[in-house]
Amino acid sequence: MRQIIRQIIITANCFPALFLQVQAQSSLPVSDKSFSTSTEYRLEAFGSAASGLNTPFWMVSNRYGVVPLLSENGYMRTAAMYNILYNNNIRIQAGLDLVASAPRYRNFYAQQLYAEISYKFLNMRIGSKENYTSLFDRDLSSGDMVMSANAMPIPEINLSVPQFTVIPYTKGWLQFRGDFAVGRSYDNTYLEKTAGAKQHYVKNMLWHHKSLHIRLSDTRDDFPFSAVIGIRHSAQWGGISTNDEFGAQPQAFSDFIRIFFGKGGGSNAFESEQINVLGNHYGSYDFKFGYLNPKFDIYLYKQHFFDDASGMEMYNYPDGLYGLQVNPKNFSWIDKIVVEYLNTTNQSGPVHFIAYDHDRYPGYGGGADNYYNNEIYFQGVSYFGRNLGAPLVLSTEYNRNGRIDYSNTRLRAYHLGISGLLSNQIAYRLLTTSSANFGTTSRPFLSRKDAFSCAFRISYCHPRLEGWLFSTEAAHDSGGLTGKSTGISLSISKSGIVSN
């Protein structure tokens, strides 16, 4: 424990040196008015205590894996981001975000480390950055099913059009955004300590994801309706399995082409991946419809999740995230309301047959999708034990039996999120979720496990303390899934710009 405290103190003491260094760099005289620099910084201290073994669910989830799962935890965080803007068209940015945290398997680590360059609407980034791209509200949604804010960011090379950009020759009515990325996991040590000798996993696993969203909207704000449709595709591939039966996975450039198009593996791939597709693929079809007027904005959305071809063909059509968001314009106590329903119980049916007697057993037969799990990539869609997708599909870190795969992928959940202002200086957020959980198709729970989680956060900023934010949160879990736990957290942060 003394070593952990010492690391936290070292982190806090190192930041002023970094702070002074970037300040010196940023304050160099610049003669060209088309060229400007700035340095942003953020300091944060967080601590929490809880009555149960784990920190309550909504105090941990959707925070990019920073808050430790075990109760009685805390962290200190220091971050700096250096910006260069040239001629209002070219922007260069570099960021470093360090965290000292306990209890955690590694107490000191880099949460974000990246460099990126943007030209007009195009962006290229190398490194790991907390980059939220979902259509659904960052603070109030239960979480995107493909890429939420629940796990640490994976280091990657990312090419994107991050903001909706007008498509030429559409008179401003159609806009698009999208991205393309390749990355790699660096959680080998974590998996080695967690999996033990009886479970296999893939080391140095590679990732690929891409997305495209098209929006129909009047950029002149004369037409009150909007619509967004899109697709997300993610895949795990490559790496070396600790199970000799699987061994080194194909990861040549020709194999990446197969991953990109979702094609079957070559002769060097495992048999099931030759029959189906190489790697572990998943994604979603996204739909969001909006109505905007001077009194309120209202949005309806659906995220249809797929884990294989049967899901892409919507044989699991009841599954997905359904949502309603209302943004009142003239009621300061409430600025956003989000209501969601999450269903993952269908999974294209209870059984999966590659070949069977269709005359005797009619039906599609492509079920038992077992979301987020995979035979070869046994750690599933996770990074450092946290689900990259829907947090309500409980992360593998929660497993009490030591398994590193997902033990509960079939659930129905109802979620409510509300945020607003109690005064000019006091903001709040309320999250509450109830769920019924059934395990997996192959390993169902003997009886349904119900769960309830809620959290209420108050944030305060003093008008004379620019950049300071004080927050406290109370949260509670009950039911048979996560166990009972009641907790409270306190955090203090300071952010600002060193120079312009």
C-alpha cells in the first residue's frame, strides 16, 4: 500500500514539471497570425468507498476503465494536450494522460497517449485516445453496444471524418461521417494473471473497426426532422493463442483483406474460420430519428446488434438497444431525459447448426450467437477485463469464478437517465437501471438473476474558481448479479489553458 501511495505522490509531483515545460514551449513568440498554439491541462483526484466487495455499477461503468472495480479505491490523474492551429485548416494535437490508481493490477499507467493531425474535415490519429463516436448520449445512455465508453482506449491508427460533413451536390441535405482503424491489444500481462493455467487467451490480439453514418438534415434549420442511418463493424483477429490447438492466428496483409470484407480464412486458419469468417466479428445497424422545435428536441433510436451473418440478416431482430431522448429547452431543472430498453435474449434462436436436415427441422438454424464471446478469442470483446460494448452485458472482470469469458450475455434491461441544473453552479445526473439476466445459451443460470443499479451525482463549480469542478456521487446495487453494494465517491478536478 505504501508503494501505491508513493506512486500517486510521484505522479502528482511530476506534473508541475511537465506543466512548466509545455508552458515554456507554448509561450514562444509567434509572428505569423495564421499560426497559433495552446496547451490544455487537467488534474483530477478521485476516491470512493462502498459497503460491498465491488464499487457500485454506475460508479464504475462508462468511465473508460479508470475507476477500479474493487471497493475502497482512488486515483490521481494528470493530463496535458498540446495544440497547433495553422491557417484554420490544419490542426495538430498531442496528448498525454497519466493515472495512478489503487487497487489495480497495475497502479501506474498511461490512459491516453496519442498524436493526431487534421486537415479540414479529415483526421488521422496514432495512439490511444478516449474518443466517443456513438450516436447516443455520452452521459445518460446505458452504452453503445459496439463501442461504448466502458473500457480503456485501444492503441490504434485511425483515419476518420469525425464530424458530419455535407455531401457534395445534395444542397446541404445529406451529411456523412465515418472512420477506419487498426489497433492492437496490450493487456497480455493482465490476461496472464487473470486466466491462470486452465484458460486460454490470445496474446497481442489485433483489432479492426470501421463505421459509416449518413444523416438527412436541413443545414439551414428550416426543416425540423432529421434521420441518421449507419453501420459499425468491428473484428478481433491475429495474435497468438495460448491454446496449442489454435496457436498463431493468420495475420498477413491478405488475412486483413479477409477481415475487412468479412470473408472466410485461408488454409492456415482454423477449420471453423474457413467455414465461417476469419476472426471474431460483430457490429450494428444504427438508426436515429429526430424532431427539433423551440420548446424541445426529441429523438428515437434503435441499435441492431449483430454477432454473425444471422444477426446481419436480422434473424435476431428483437435484440438491440431501443431509446428515446428528450431535450427540453425552457426547463433548467431538466435538460436531458433518456429512456432505453436493451434486449439480448433472442440471439437468432437457441441452437446453431452449420448443416442439418432442413426438411425435418425447418428454420434458419444460425442461432446461439453468444454475443461478445468467441471460441478462439476466449477473452471475448474485452480490454483489461472491461466490455468494449454494452456495459450491461457484465464485463468479464466481474466473474467470481475466475473465468475470462462472458457469463451473462442474455438479458432484458430498462434504463433511465436524467440530467439538469439545480442552479447556475450546481448540475446533477441520475441513472437508474433494472435488468433480468439469464446467463448464456450454453451455460444458462439455474434461475433468473435480477439486478438494480442507480447513481446520483452532484457537480459544483464556483464562479470565482475558474476551471475547478467538485463532484460527489452516491450509488447503489442490489440483486443476484452484481451483489449488494452502496457507495459514495468524491472528486476534485482543475482544467484550463496554459497559454494561447
